[in-house]
Amino acid sequence: MVVIALLGTLQSVLVSSLSLGGARVDLALLVVVCWGLVRDHRTALAWGLLSGLTLDLLSVVPPGTYTLALSVSAVLATFGLDVGVEGAPMQAGAVAFATLCYRALLYGILLASGVAVGWDLSLMGEAFASAALNGLLAPFVYWFLHGINKRIHRDLQRELQF
């Protein structure tokens, strides 16, 4: 739970510095989707719900916006994929797809809530640029989380052997 709170805080505090041109790194989405690719879609759903709740608590958007957008896009990107997805193109594609779903859901929820969202080409350009940037970062995040997962399982096996 502490990790999720830290992730949400990092996302909200560093979001302006984690951008390149019009593209923004969606740190919570990256971690949730990559962890779902390492484990499975149920894990992606659980982490999406917890991370989304944390982001909702730290933001001024209508309640449930991040929770719904993160959990749905993470499950859509990881559902039906094998556990331990190997290959950088597959990881990048899943994260890029999740980013586009995430942005579409965010904008749709905000629009349905009565928040003014300017649907123009710059907004779509930002979404596609963010999808590309998140996709480029995905193999590195996946590699890091895969290492953590292997260490957790190795430690659990040692504990259970006694």
C-alpha cells in the first residue's frame, strides 16, 4: 500500500517534469500495465484500482476518474496475454494501447462529468505522443518489475523449503 501511495505522489508531483514536448509519461499506467504483463490481468486490475484510488485522492478530478481509467485500460491491455510477456515490441505495444485507452477514458469521463475538454488535434497529438513515449519506456519498466518478481518468488521458495 505504501508503494501505491508513493507511486501516486510521484505521478502527481513529477508529472510536469516527466514530459517531453507534448508527450507525458503516465508513470502509474506504466507500472500497472507492466506489472500486469509480468503477472496477469487480475493483478493489473488490482493494481489499477489501488493506484487509481490513490491518484483520485491526490487530484481534483471527479472521484473515480483515475480509478476507472487505469483499471479498465490496464485490463484491456493485458487480458488474454500470456504471463511473462517477453519481447520489447509486445510490451511497448501493450503499453501504447493502454495509454490510448487511458487517455480516451480520462477525456470521456471528464467530458461526461461536465469538465470542459477541448477536443482538438493538439489533444489527440498529445495522446499519441504519450503513447509512443510510454511504449518506449515500457521494456525498461518491464525488465525492472520482472527482476522484482523473480526475486519475490525466489525468496518465497526459500521460505517454503524450510
